[in-house]
Amino acid sequence: MSQAFLRDDAEGEMPRRNYGLPDRDDPDYDRIAARALLEAARVSETQLAERQTGYYWGEPKLHPYVEALRAEAEAAGDERLEQLARRFLR
């Protein structure tokens, strides 16, 4: 989507969500950040999660974690999370 269609002040209209991120030097940070990005996408808050995690949607470094989350979602029958994970991995 073109940046022209995004309002710069849109974040002010959304509630700030706590994604439960550990410190950046925590060994599980990337795994938790990957989950945060997918869960944020589920509720249309991707931009907020990108700002909090420091990663953009589709970040190659997170692919192994997103693939694991995709497999978990498939096993659990969570079609929406599985769909979001597949989009992330494109």
C-alpha cells in the first residue's frame, strides 16, 4: 500500500498494546518478536508491532520462527494465524 494512504497520526487512534517483549539481548527476543508481529497482524496493528519489535513485516531473520509458528497454527487448526505466517514468509 502506498504511504500516501497511511495517516501519520493513525497510531494515536489505536490503543498501545504491550507485546510482552523481553530485552533485546534476550536469546528468545527474535522468537517472541515473530509471534508479536503475527498476533499484531491478526488485529491490524502491524505498524505498532514493527515499531515495538524493531523488525519489519517479512524480516528474513525471523523466518525460522515464523515457520515454526505456521506449523503450530496448522496443527492447532488456527487458519488465520497460518495464513498470516504464510504471508510473512513470502
